[in-house]
Amino acid sequence: MFEKIEKMQLLGMGIILALGLVVAVKSATYNLQRDGISVTGSAYEIVQSDSARFEFNIATRKSDRAQAYQIIQKQIPEVVAFVKSYGFEDSDIELKASSGYNSYKYNANGTMTNEIAYYNLSQPIILKSNDVQKVKKISVDIQNLISKGIEINPMEPQYYYSKLSDLKVKLLQDATTDAKERASAMLSATHNKTGSIQSVKMGVFQITPVDSTSVSDMGINDTSTIEKKVTAVANVTFRIR
């Protein structure tokens, strides 16, 4: 009788193990079907800026505000004439509101007093043009006005590319294609192939000088160079089949 009970127990354990094995096989098959491969693809293109902006200030220091203002007003026509000699039109030139502040005298102990030493006045001028080479040239030559007694404080010219939105769409497509090619190359060794896309995550764009290797989690938007490198990244997960 005990032999029969033992055989029944062994038979029951065998059935349980067999069912467990079936469930495990089904589970493994299900996970395999859901397995995917995640790959990062990238694409870039070199572009030439098609517009530029250059800002500089005419500056002066005089004993009072009125005198400083008169000097600036006399210098503006001369500066504008210089700018126009480079081919800029009135529509390319923008005069912003001037701004100024007082500088105060110091006593023998090096402590600042309430007595005004002179007034500083600055007149911003902005140039805009689609001729980026013209903007680049004047940004270098503008200092020649110093020889005429005009104090100039130039800023770095900024260069822009107007077709960036369309380019971003194209680069994202190219980056996704690159990701698929990478995934296919990796899977070929295991005789598997890429299936449908499970997910796509767009990375930030890096707009940098051509020879730059800089990257940023927030993205880079370089305006300091005429020639730029626009890079797109796409993180893609493919099903494995």
C-alpha cells in the first residue's frame, strides 16, 4: 500500500514538473518575442550660414552727460558713412537707444566719493545682412575708426542658418536609418534580423564649428562661425526577428 502511495506521489511530482517546464518554455518563448535591441544612430551635415548680425558700440567719456551726448551725435554720421562704404544699406543699420552712467572720483584713501569724475555714454549700432562675408569683414575693420578718434567696442558677429528646421527633419531620418544599419550589423553575427521599431527617442541637436568635438546634454547652438556642423542623434529600439 505504501508503495502505491509513493508511486502516486512521484507521479504527481512528475506532472507538476512537466507543467512547470511547459510554462517556463512558453514564458521563455514569449520573452524572446519581446526582446529588442537598442541602438544609437547619428547623422550630420555641414552648412554655410546665410545671415549674420554684428553689434558694436560708439563710446565716449566726458565731464557731463550733455557733452558726451553731443560728441556721440557728431560721430554717428561718420560711423554710418564708414559702414555704408562696405555696401550696407540704411535698412541694414539699426541704431539702438544710448545708455550711460557716472564714474565717481576717489579720495587719497582709495574710497569712492560722491563727486562725479566723468560720464560714460554708449551708442549701440546693429548691422544685419544676408552677406555673411561682408559682415565678417567689417567686424574686423571697424576698429579702423579708432584712428579717427572714435572709440569703438565691437562684439563678436553672430552667424545663422535659416533652413535649420528642414535640415533637422532630414537628419533625424538619416540618424534613424543609421541606427537600423548598426543594429542589422550587430544581429547578423547571430543570424537574427531587425524587426519593427519599438521606440524612438530623439536626442538634442549639436550645432558646432566644423572641427569641434564638443557635445552638451542641453544641445549646442554655435553662432560664432560661418561654416557649421549640424549633428542629430536618434536612440531607436528594434524588435529582433
